[in-house]
Amino acid sequence: MQKLDVTGTLIAIVDDEQSVRTALSNLLLSVSYETVLFESAEAVLQSDLLGDINFMVLDVKLRGMSGIELFEQLRAAGVIIPTVFISGNADWDTQLRIAQAGALLFLPKPVDVELLLKTIDDIVKS
């Protein structure tokens, strides 16, 4: 299997739980991705790095603006970032809204790390 050169691929992790941000960041750093961590949707919108983000792992339920609202607001502004949503408690209607909004995937917590890495790798390859 060919190893991907992922140097320079910046992945945003947006979750209000520090332990989740840290765990996902450590996972992605271990396979040579670069990460930037945000505890809120508002922090993403205020970041100077927004235009540099290649992929986003986004929690559905955040304090303040929800992950879905952030995703929809970015899309409406023409900012298209491939996104995987994660959540510990998303109901069927929420999952349907995520799919209709154009997200790549929804993963329940605890996250299936192999599926997450495969999804990211597939996007980076393309």
C-alpha cells in the first residue's frame, strides 16, 4: 500500500470537549496530518486559518452555534470544506439534516477511527 504524502494537509477539529479534540488531534498527528483545534463554531469563523483548512471533523452539538449551523453558514458563504460530523447523541432527523447539507459522513462517538482515517485519506488523494 502506498503511503500518502499528507504534509501540509490541515484538518480542523471542532468539538467542545477538550478530550475529544486532543484524542483526534493525536490520532491525526500520528499519521502526519496537521491539525488546528477549535472549541466552538464561533472560533472557527474568527480564525485566520479558515481559508487554509483542507478537512473538518465537526461535532454536531457545540456550545453556542451548532456544528450544523456552522457548516451551513460556511457553505452559504462559498466556503466548501469536506466535513465529517461526529456526535454522541444525534437523532435520525439530525443525521438526515447533516446528509442533506452535504457532509461526507456522520460518525457516532466513540468515533470509528479507521473509517475516519479512510475518509480523510480518500479526500486527500482526490
